[in-house]
Amino acid sequence: MGLLLMLLGNGLVCVAEQEVSSGLAAIAVASLPLWVGLFSWLKGRHPSRLEWLGIAVGFLGVLWLNAGSALAASPKGAIALLVAPAAWGWGSVWSRDRDLPPSFMNTAAQMLTGGAMLLVLGFALGERFGGLPAPRPLLAVAYLTVFGSILAFSAYVWLLDNVRPALATSYAYVNPPVAVLLGALVLGERFSVHAIGAMAVILASVLLITRARRPTAAIPATPAPSR
């Protein structure tokens, strides 16, 4: 999972975001529930109709939220954005069939192995440390380490073990509205009426996914005892 989620998932998103617009990156990452639904269906775990409806509505809401933003990308960035959510989605579905350690040990192993692979790849591509960054970037990295990695990723791995994949990956729909709200609260940014409508659609989609239930298999009838 460290290869699929950390190296190919997060790693390719980092590569892509150097050459694509933020709007296109948000749309690509929001395709994660679609990939998870497809891979779950291929493995015989068919999402319910309500789950498919929630997944489709959420993706349309993200498209609406990013309507009007620049959707520019280089060929390399576009390919990376296509592979990254597919790899993350396959790793999320594949992990449910594996005999893995408990959630927190699993999380630690993935972050350590994935981080080591990213570090080796970065050096292989010629990346080097140019010295310590300024205090504010260091604080940003510390925040991402604690809240983005240790807490958020641990919660995600726990969810994969305890809830349906469509529900676990619905965070990809929640992230864009949270980013818009934080921009308004912290940076004083203003958002339009269409952004409010798009966020309402996205939240409605998450509610649909939450309310969905996995279809239960029919219980075969017990034959009556012969006399």
C-alpha cells in the first residue's frame, strides 16, 4: 500500500501540481470515489444505487465549484493526475482483502515505507536540500505532518477497515468546500453564489453516500425436512 498510496498517489499529485492548475488538480483528486466505486464493482463488491448516485452528484458538485477556473496542464501533469487517484483508489480497495496489521501499525508502516521510497526517488531525480526554509514554511510542514499525515491518514486507514470504501473516500468531496471556507475565514476571500450552491450539492452527495446501505445478499431458503 505504501507504493500505491504514498508513492503513486501522493507522489504523483505533488509532481502534477507543479505543472497543472489548482482547479484541474481538485477535479482529478475528486475522481477518487469514482475509481473506488469502479474497482469495488470489478472485485464483486457492487456499490448500491444510492452510493452511485451520491458519487455522481458529488463529482458534479466539484465540477460546478471549479467552473470558470483555469484548467491548464502539461502532458506530464495530466498523466500524473490520471494515474494518482486511480492508484490511490486501487490501493484502498485492494487493502480490504489483505491480512494487514492493526490500523495504526498499518498507517505507520505505510508512511515510513512510502516516505523512504519518495526520498530515494527524489534523490534519483536530482532533488537536493538547499538549506532550511524560513520559519513559516517550516510551520506549514509541521502542520501537514501532524494533521495531514499522522491524524488524517490514520483516520483514513481506520475508515477503510470499518466502513464502506465509498464512504471512506467521500473526504475527496469534502476537501474543496473546506478549502473555500478556510479561504474565506482565514484569508478573507469571498465566494460567489454559485460556490454556495456547489458546496450544498457536494454536502448533499456526502449525505447520500452516508445514508446508503450495502445491498444484503438473499438468504437461501432452508429446505423442509423430509419425512
